[in-house]
Amino acid sequence: MTEREKLLRSPAYWLTKVQIQVFNLLNTYMEENNLTQKQVAEKLNVSPSYVSQILNGNFNFTISKLIDLALLVGKAPILHFEPVEELLKAEQALQATSKPATKARRLSGSQKISI
């Protein structure tokens, strides 16, 4: 099993990935609407400390709270599942067709970085 496959089969990887997405959603929403953690907590019917945990990346949420949060920020919580093998195959195909980055492109920061 490759390191990438181990990573994609790790629950911690997927939890962290979703936590980062939720943090970005909530943080952007709060900034765009000039809201405090307390105001967001009231809208979600949770404690301000729960909102603080989300913003600190130290939380594990229920599906219900994830849906509440997504809808609060105006996003549809669309979830789908894909076989790990399909993700690995897609990544391998992408790597096989990608041209090596030139030194100039690497220095310019134009490379796309994905998790």
C-alpha cells in the first residue's frame, strides 16, 4: 500500500479535510457579514465556545450541526462517496498526463496544490 493510499484510507485525513472546509466556510461568512462568534452561535443555537472550537479546528460535529452550519452560510451540504481506488486511479492518470513544471512556473507560484 502506498503512502497516498494509506492517507486516503485514514479517517483522520478526511476529518481534517472537512474541518478545514467548515472553518473556511464559517470564517468567510463571519467576515463577509461582520458577525461575532456570539452572533453566529445564536444563529446556530450552540454555545460561543462551540463556534470557537470550529474556528480553532478543534471540533467534531454531528451531521445535523454540519447541515445547520452549511445552510446558515448559504451553502447546500452536498455529500457524495467515491471508492478510494477510483480516487487513486484518477490521481495517477492526472500525474501521467501532467507536464513537469518548469523552474519558472515553480518560482512564480502558479502550480496548483491539492490535498
